[in-house]
Amino acid sequence: MSNSENVAQLLNPRCKICRSEHLEEINQMLIEGRPYSEIIAKFPDLKLSKSNITRHKRHFNFVKRGVEKYYQQLEEGADKVVDEIKALNDIIARMRNYAMKVDPEKKPRVVEVCTNAMFRAIKLKHELAGNIQDPASKLLALFEEALKEDE
Ligand SMILES: [Zn+2]
């Protein structure tokens, strides 16, 4: 990696780690908070000391990289939750439409399957969204609505 590609990196020509071909790997281990002894043991050819590593940490903006990494992971996690909630909304809408169309007296099993799937999807959605609203009462309201339209 060249210096211009990484603004958080400040290469020091007198630093063993900065000059090393293992620079990225060592930085990664430092970001992950791995113990110095592990880094020293992993790269015996560099003959590193703890003070080499301590000094090297000044050549690299760990806070900046750590914060960047944290936000990146947070964003990835949030995207995943949004995707899952969208998928669950889709399932709930489809099951609801289906349950509205089916006559529960003629096809009780279908209504039961639809209701169970809808119940599970709503419950999961609320768990994902961190919503403590009782999903069962919402399901019941939807179901009553569906039955009313059948009358
Ligand atoms: Zn360095």
C-alpha cells in the first residue's frame, strides 16, 4: 500500500515496522488489539521489541482507523437489518393478502399456515426493529379485520 492511499498512515523510514513488508498485517493486529507478544512471535525475522511496537503506534492513526472500522461494521450491520425487515414486511403483506382471500371455513389449514407464518414474521420483525409492541395483539387485529371482510 502506498502512502497516498492511506491518509491514516505516516511512514517513518527509521521504523522497523514501517519499513517491513508485514506493515499492513501488523497494523491490522494492532487495530484488533492483539498483544505485543503475539506480534513479536509472529514476525521473528523483524526481531521486534515492545518499544519498537509502541513507537510504531505513533506512525499510524489507530484511533482514526478504529473509528472508521467501527462505523463501517455498524453500517454493514444496519444494512443487513434493513434488508431483513424489508423481506419480512414482504412476507407479512403477502400472507395478509392471502389470508384475506381464503375462506377460513373451506380452507382452515391454509389460513392456519398463513397465520403462523405471518405471526412468526411479525415477531421477527419486531425483534429486529427492537420494538417491544406486542406482536400477538397486532396479529389478532389483522385477523379480525380479515374475518370482517369475509362476512
Ligand atoms: Zn512505524
